[in-house]
Amino acid sequence: MSGSKEGGLSNPPQYLGGQEYPPSNQFLDPFSPVEQHGHRLPHWQQGSVYYFVTWRLADALPSEKLTQWREQHAIWLRLHPTPWTSEIEAEYHAKFAETIDKWLDAGEGSCVLRDPLSARLVADALLHFDRERYVMEAFVIMPNHVHTLFRLLEPFRLESVVQSWKGFTSREINKRLGRRGTLWQDDYWDRLIRNESHWAKCREYIFNNPMRAKLPGNEYLLFDRFLKERGFSNPR
């Protein structure tokens, strides 16, 4: 899965197979319509562009923290109706997504993805339709959440792709662990990637997430298509 050229995360390669990489026409187009949908969390989609998507295990956050977060989130959304400027969107993610990320990195809940075989089930699902429904750039499977960076391929829809990952892995992991019930949260976080700099920052965030959470190498699974070992930094 590795690319033919290597490049540092903060300075991504400019060419892959003789072509510009990442393609400059596959980022958010501020002059084209953006489809918005979602219930608790707003979601955005604009065809075959890059997305940064995060979801977590259902028990990854303490209920009291989540209740407080939802109350503040609902108030903020009422005070900031869409459409948003890029500044308002950045404020939204800084205030709410980054808070969730910090809580997730504390490693609360069952953390069933610490189990190497369960993490590998998720990794295999993420790569199963690579280059058919999406082009997977990078992901990290943490003990209680997953971060992904990929380009969606038309005519596939973002919510359908994410739901297929979550639905399949929920069934398979529950079967493997001999358990029933909800594995993943109902929803997910997503961001449309604005430009090459934003793309590089998301890749760097994924790559550094295990270090920020102080995880040993056997408690996460990291994929980046430019890494030599079949794209994995720590094959399990």
C-alpha cells in the first residue's frame, strides 16, 4: 500500500506516479454547494474530496461529561445557525471536537480495540474497499476511537461508507468477544479538507495521536499509505 515516493508528514510528497499528490482539485471548493445533513452532529459532503472522520466506542466517554458537552453543544448550535464561515467552523471544531479528542485520549471505557485482533478487524474493513469506494490515506485505531483521512469516490456517500465500516466491525467484534449490544457511538465527526496544508495537518494528527496519548506500540494500529511496511507503522 506504500507510495512510490516518501515524504515527511509536515511536507507531503508533491508527486506520486508522476502526478501531483495530493491532487489540488480534490479539496473543498468554497465556491461549490456543500450538502449538510445530520441530527445531533452536523455533517458536510461535497462529492469526491478529502475527509477527516472520527468515531468512538459507545462507552468511551463518561456519561456526566457527555451530558454537559451535549448541553453546551446544543446551545452553541442555536447561537450559530448555518451557513458558517470558515472561522465559525474552526471555532466549532476547536470547542467541541478537540475537547472530545482529549477525553478520548484518556483511554476510558472498555477500550476493546486494545485487543490486536479486534483492531485488525477494523483495519481490514477500512482497507476493504480502498480505491473502489474511497482512497484511504491514513488511519489510526486507538483503544477507544478511530481517526481516518480519505478521499471519497463518487457516487458513494459519506454516511453510507462510515455506516458500512461501523456496522460490519460491530457485528464481527461483538461475535469475536462473545458480547451483544451497541459497540460504536451512533454518530461520527467529519471535516472537509480545505487544502494541502489542512491535509498534511490531519495526517500529522493521526500519526502523532498514539504519542500524545502515551500509548505503547501494541495498543494502537497506525496506517499511512506512504509507510514502507504495507502502510502500517506497527503491523499486528
